Amino acid sequence: MLVHGNQPERMRDLIVHWIRQNPLAPLEKEMFLVQSNGIAQWLKLAFAADPAQGGVGIAAALEMSLPSRFLWQVYRAVLGNEAVPAVSPFDKSRLTWRLMRMLPALLDEPGYEPLKRFMAHDEDQRKRFQLAQRVADLLDQYQVYRADWLAAWAANEDVLIDARHQRSALPDDARWQAALWRALLADVSAQGDDGIGLRDTGRAAVHEAFMARAEAWQDGGARPAGLPRRLVVFGISSLPRQSVEVLAAMSRWSQVLMCVHNPSMHYWADIIADQDLLRAQHARQRRRAGSPVQLDESQLHLHSQPLLAAWGKQGRDFIGLLDEYDSDEARETYTPHFTRIGQRIDLFEGEEAHTLLAQLQDDIRDLRPLGETRTHWEPVDAQHDESIRFHVAHSAQREVEILHDRLLAAFAEDPTLRPRDIIVMVPDIEVYAPHIQAVFGLLDGDDPRSIPFSVADRAQRAFDPLIAALEMLLALPYSRVTVSDVLDLLEVPAVRKRFGIDVEDVPTLRNWIDGANIRWGLHAQQRASLGLPQADELSAPNSWAFGLRRMLLGYAAGERAEAWRGIEPFSEIGGLDAALLGPLTRLIDALDHAWRTLREPATVEVWCERLRALKAAFFVADDGEDAFTLDRLDGALETWREACDEAALADALPLAIVAENWMTALEGGGLSQRFFAGAVTFATLMPMRAIPFRRVCLLGMNDGDYPRSRTPLDFDLMRRDYRPGDRSRREDDRYLFLEALLSARDHLHVSWIGRSVTDNTPRPPSVLVGQLRDHLNAGWRLPDDDGRALLDALTIEHRLQPFSADYFPAHPEHATLYTYAREWNSPAPQPNEPASFEPLSAPERDEPLTLRELGDFLSNPVRSFFRQRLRVAFESEDAASENHEPFEVDALQAWQLQGELIRAQIKAMERGESDLEPAALARLERMHRSGDLATGGFGEVDGEALLAPMPELFAEYRKALARWPDPLEHQYDIRLDASRDGRLLTIDDWLDDLRVGPDGSLGRVLLDPGTLIKDSRYRGDRLVPYWVAHVGAQLAAGAVTTVIVSKVGVAEFAPLDPQVARAWLLALVDAWDEGARRPLPLAVKTAFAWLRKLPDTFDGTRASVPVETWDAARAAYEASGRVMGERDTNAYLRRAFPDFDTLAAHDEFMTLATTLLLPVYRAPLASTRAQRASGEGEAA
């Protein structure tokens, strides 16, 4: 029984009504054939609907199946399970592995020269595997679409047969296909036993046997066991001839009800090329009134609907195939059954069309030619008719942002519209998934702009962290095993659970790994496997073995342990956290074992054991999605083993082939993926997904991306021989676009990247969108329009950025461009206008302030606000740096390492050693052993550079110490109370590094691993922390001189009056308190540049500051030429004060600079070396 209709929902309602009126026996299942999970879930929802809404109230005992799987079960039911195996040895999954075994032995035989050339130099068997896959896929298609070829080849006839049954000889370079098919038949026959023989279990042979059995079946005979009493075929827009023949034969025993989505109520097969190849001598549908019996090409434009002619080839072929089995006599037998329950078998609905979309759909239904369209419809009122809109964007991200705004507007306008009434389809969901998540997943659920959404059709490999972890493990033999790789493993719950690691433990492990200087490589042997020179284990620094040895020795030997057998202990591990060292060691041992196991080729049986052991070693999941995934992986392995056993494949296979096959087995979603989830559904444009939605949105309709092209194989003989019903990716996409157009009930949203994101040049849309637009422009007009004004009215050209001012018009209710992302509407800072920061409340602080904290604040007040008050850090760690050895030492690392060398030599001086070089060399050796410096020549050069300034540095240091030769054992406390708004702020700290001179004077001598002088002037920003401590020393111990010795430059701070020191510290506390509420407009380097040009006549007013002073500060803050300004090297300043005018907009910059930094600038800085370097001791 065939039911045709142009609206799937009407056919769905008929099915529900038919089954409700004609129920099966209790516990008997209704069988449905569908082609997509979307159709399956849509039908289930229809049955589950309330009876008052046309449903049954429950969706139970409904079995949904894919056609190929079900039809093979029909073969087995009719021919017997003993004659038809559960899986054919000629199935693609089985053929691949049989070909893997057979191909090497066949290459030397005559006719296989093309394959032999391709498979030359195939030591890793990749070419053999790829060829086996492609040939198996091609032969699988031949069994469905070219069974007559295979039959002729089996009979030793090397011919091709076209759709008109004309025979031609196989080309010489393709004769290997016929020979290979015969070789496969012979190979399968060797495994045969009783019954029809395994060589006759290919789909084509089984189908022929089935048809013969069905023809010989006696009328009135019992229905074969295993066949359902009723079969409903729904939502399928294309089936091979074989499948239709099976369904027709099955109707002898079962009721087969087939619902066909037919775009037009009239006969339309002859409006598309190759109509002479259709075998049907009659058609169910009648020609449209006025259409001639025979149409030639010159008449097509007069009697055809252009879009149906351009896009409908696939549907035409399918409907034409069904016409062969749909006679007037057959319809007369089942039409009364539908009439009795108030239904029809031709469900073509033609309601009044008030919108452009409805009129276009009505044109297709009525097969209305373009000339008639022009006169049939009234002009379009584009201002009120929004049923079709085209959106031109600059990127995929903008497409999704535009869609989000348009959907919000639609929900606001129509309260009855629900998220589940909307589908969004794209050519490739993996391309758009990140953009969808970034836009639709950005808002919290309680935000009124939040739209619930679900993403269907994603491959599990693309989003499942467990599968990503497994792929990383399978790549171990080729992997560097970097820190990032292992930390990514620890992000997977199933891995953490296997090794007993909590998610809170991962940061601790990360710190240990960084501190132990682990970068990449399991050990020396693993590194050598990647082509590096073989080295002993101790010559593999920065490897996991290297780092673990350091951790274990540090834990066992304690904090003060020395090196043992060339291993430098890492002593940061202790306390309760030390228990984590065990799980980390087990994880690295498991990785090592997996690496040693996976790198060797093995047989299928051994590989199954290895992979199951790998899975058990790294993953554990008791329930949930991970447990289901692990079960699927087990099932995939067992299926693969059975296929290889059947193919008698005993060759050793490399990991690359095995891993790819295992991962590919997870890609088949079947009918298990969720589609309808009560939310906006995002999905891939897939055939046979013609479900009606109120709003259909098509994104990514770019030229070249859709229709999608799939280059056929060079040796695919079907590409030269078209037959009705042949599958073509491009024809599938054309018909899918037609189905999408017909499935939209209220609105069709089409967008593409129509402008270059770099230069705004136009880019064309998909050819299908172009055809649609041309058709609309030719068939409809705006009132009083004679050009392309209609397309302009239907097309919205969007801006490059979502924050364009055009999206925020004064009257948005009538605007074409708008957005609900109000965050983009914040006005940008204007010149001479300070950044807008609402002051926060006063900070709640119980502990006292320290001098170091105040020094850090004054060095960078804006950074202090973001980090300490807002807990925001703008610095981003370079993920790549943690995976690479330290072949070069940057400025920060040099400062840190030289600081270690300085501390080691100071300790040697405290022990009374006069020669400091041994201490420095010993510390340098520890740096090499700990992995801070690279091995070999790179490390030696870096070490020499680190040691170079030390002799002169300590000569100056000794000279300064000679002025105050005796250290004081006493600890000097610093305490200062400041009252602010009723709150008490306290500085509480101490100094223990004071020294006394022969004259009783007090001094502090400090070593700085950096440089205090640059460009012949002191670096004021480096002196600020020392100045804060120096001022504090005046309150703690009285008059104290501070000397700072650096690699370049020696600075000296003279004693201060205690009252001056107290006043300055109180001013600093005031600034700290205010700086905890908002970013203070103070950039230290810029302020010193300003102070350097400040004249002595400065009286505290802006008017007394000359222009050149401001220019100097501006140059220091903003980039000039190739010189980067302070703003450009400080993300915090760039965020709060984007330009110098904003920073210095008010007098606060002047006040802070003169109050807090002018004393540093004017401090008496004296030293013989400093004078030699800079002439005048000048703070910069």
C-alpha cells in the first residue's frame, strides 16, 4: 500500500490513525523502517501524544530499524538462518579483512598491475589497508546497484552492462575488478559447507535466491516465521531497486504500508534528464492540466517547475521506481480501507498561501511553471512577510550569533513558538559545534536570553574525552608523551578513577611536574625510538623517568639531601600530599608498559588481548556514559575479531591499522542518537530528514561547501554509467535542500559567509541558494518594482562585528539590524575620558600589611587591583613551553637562575669561604642535574653566561660589606597603624639583615640578580620595592643606609628623617587602600619618565608642567615606532587605561607620581660604579 503526500505530518497522522484503527495483537511489535534517528523519534512522539491531540497516548512496542539491517533479516526469515549467515562474508566489514589477506598474493597475477603499482613501498601496510577499504566499499555498492555486473563477472564475462542492457568490454585497466570478484567467490567457497554455499551469500546472490523463493511461494501459504505482520516504511526518499523488490515480495505475507514524501501532486518525471531510463510503463500521478504527453527540452520551461527540475532527480528516480509496483488494480484493493476510516492515499494539501514561503511550496506542489507564477501571485509585502530571509555574514561565528538574535526576536514576537519547533542544519556539524557552544552555551539558564539547544550527529571521537584519551594512548609509539599529553589524560574522570587521583589533586601534580622540570619523553629509549640518538637514562633530562627519579629521591632523602648517583633530588614533596606520588608513578609505569606493547605488530588475537588490557589498565567506569562507551569498545573488538577469523587473516598487523579500525567502529550512530530533546536542534544536513518544523534554518550555505562534493574513486565504474536510483552525494544534497525548503512551515532562514573577513569582498552563496534567489527574483515582485529590489528586501547584509553601532539603533523595533547582546552596547572609552570603574567597597582584611606587599603594589598598582582584589590574571601560560626542553634561557629565567647562584655564594661567604667560585660551580652543576639548563653545548653556553657577571658583582658586594662589616643578630620590628574610615590598617613586618659599621652606623647591603642601570640611567621601577623596605627600616632601627648591588649598577639610599618616612608610608597605605577599590592611574615607568622631565618650577598644578614633560610620558606609555610602550607590555594597564590620555586625564596621575615616586627619584643615589655607568646618579 503506497500513500503519497507533500506534507509528512499528514502522512504521520494517517499512520497513527491507521494503527489505532487496526491494532496488532497484544505484545506484537509494530515494525517501522526509517532512515534517520530524527524520523524515528518524531514518530514516537506522535504516538506518545495525547489522544485529544491525535496521538495514542503511549509509544510502546514500536521497533524502528534501518532498511539494510531489516531487509537482511527478511532474507534470513524466508531462506532460513542456515542458508543465510547473520553477516554476509561479502559485507563491507568482512570483505575488508579478507582483501587484506588476499591482495598480496594476487598482485603478481596478470591483470593486477594497477594494484601492484599502487602498493609498492608499503612496509607499514597502510596502502594495503586503504585499498582494501575502498575496494570493499565499492564491491558492496556493486552488490546493491550493479548485481548484473557481478553475475556476469562470476560467469567469466568481463563486461559492463548499462541501464539499457547494452554490454561493453571492461577497460583493460579495470579487468582486475572482475578477476578479484572471482577470486573472492573462490576464496569464500573454500569455506562453504551445506546449504546454498557461502559463495552465494553475497547480497546480490541472496537477493536472487529470495526472489526465486518468493515467486515459488504458494498463495495463501503461512507467513515465514520472523516476518512482522505489518511493516510501515516512512520518511525514506530513496531506496535501491533491490530493497523495493524485497518490500514488494514481502507484501505477499505482511501488510506493507509505505508513505512517500512526494513534492508534487502531478506527474513530473519527464521534467528531468534521463527520463527514458525509467522502466515504469505507467504512473500513479496524472499530468498537470495543459501539459503535453511528450515534453522536449524546448518545452521544459513552459511546463516544469524550475526548482523541482533542478533539485528533484533523486526523488524522481525513487517515485519512478515505486510506480513499477503501483498499479490502478492494486490501489483499488486497498483504497476502500482508507476511505472507511476517513483517510486518503493521496494526501496533497493545498491551503491558501499568504506568505512567500507558502506560495513557493504551493508552486512546487502544483508543478506551476515560472510564467504562471508571475501572474498567479500578488506582489510581496516584504516588510510584513518575513517567511524567507537570506543573511550574509563574515564568518561561521557571526552566522550563529545572527541566528541567536533572530530566534530571540521570533520567540518575543510569537509566544506559541517553542525551541523544539526549530531545526538548524549545517553541511558539517563538527565545523559549527564550537561556534554553537560559544554562542548558545554562553548564557546561564536563568538569563531570559538563554535558548535551550542540542547538537546532534556529532561523532563520538569529536567530543568524548574518554575516546580522546584512548586515541592518545593508541598514538604512544609515535608520541613525544609531553606534559600536556599526560595532564590531558588526568582530565578524564575514568582515568583518574583508575589511578585513584581526585580532581583536586591535579593542580598539585602539575606543580610537581613543573618543579621537577619534566617536559617530554618517557625515557631515553622512548626518545630514541623517535629518531633521536640513543643515550643512557641519565642523559635523558626533562623526561618522565628523569623527573620521577628526582621526586622519589627527594621524598626519600629529605629536604637537605645532596645528589645521589647523578640524580638531583626534588624536595618539594612531603606531608599527606606525598601519597600522590604513588598514583603518578603507576600512571607513568602504565604508559611505559603500553608503549613497549603497542609498538610491535601482532596478530588479531594478540591485538584484542592487548587493547582490552590497555582499556583495563587506564579506564574504570562503573556506570553512566563512560561505562557504555567501554562496553561499545569491547563489542567493536569482538566484532573485528570475528570478521578477521572468518577472513582467515593471520598476518601481523601494525598499530596504525588496528587503531584506526577500532576508532572508526564508534562512528556509526545508528538510530540511538538523540534528535528531539525539547530544544533547538542543530544537525548535519543529512538525507531523509524531511521533518516539518515551524522554522528551518540553513547555515553554512557557501559556494563549494554545499552541495558537498565527494570525488569518486578512479576505479569506480559506476561513475561512467548512470542508472535511475544511483546514489550521488551532490544529488542527495540537492534533494535535501528541496526537502528542507518544503519542511519549513513558517520561516526559512538561509545564511552563508558572503563577505571576506579580511577585506569584505563579496563571496557567492551555494549554487542552490543562487538558484533559489534567481527563481524568487524571476517569479515575484515588490509592489511597483521592476528590478532586483525583492532580493534586496529579502537579504540582510550583516556587519563584521557584533558590536557594530548599526546593531543598536535608536528605534530597534523597526530596524533590520539588531542584537539582544546588550553587553556589546557598552560605550567605548573616549579620548580624555578615564576608564569607567565603579569603586568597590573597602577591602575586608584581618592580617596586617607587609613591606613586600606594599612594594609589589607600588611597582604595579593596576596589576595589584586585578590580581589581589578581583582575582583576575591576564597573563596566559604558554602551553607549548611546558612541553619543550630549556634550550635557551630567557630574561626571566636568567634572573631566577642567577638569583640561585647569588644565594649559593652568599651562603659560602657566611661559612667563611673566600673563594666563591666552587660554590657557584656546584650550584650550576645542580642546575644541570635538575634540568634547569639543557645538556650538552647549549647548557654549557647558558651556564657560562650566568656565571660571567658573578666575580665583578661580588667584588662590589664585598666592597659594600666592608662599610658595615658586622651583621646584627637582632630582628628589628616595624609596626605602623593607620586609621581609614573607621578601619584600622596596620603594617607589621621585620628586618633581620641589618649590619653595623665601625662608626656605629647601620646599613643594609642587598644583591639584585638583575640590572639597576639601563641606557645610562637608573631603572626607577626596579628601585621601588627596595625603597619601600628602606623607608620601613628608618622606622624600625633609625637611620639606615641601603645599598643595592646589581650586575649593572650600584644604588645607595641615604637615611631619612623618621617623620618623613612615617608620612610617606602613611601615604602609601592610603594609596593601597584606594587601589584595592579601583585601578589607580599610575604606571611606574611612565611616571619616572614624566618626573625626569619635570622642571624645578613645578608647583603641583597642571599648568606648571611643560608640553615636553607630557610628551616624554606619552612616549614611555604608548608605542612609538618599534619601541613598545609600558601599556603594550602590561595587559592590566591596557585594560584599565587604553591610552595615555585616559591615564593622565585628571590630576591624580600627577599627585600619585609626585607623592609616591618623586622621593625615589630624588633620593641620593651614590656609588663609584654607578657614577661611572651613568655620569650623574639619576633615577629613571
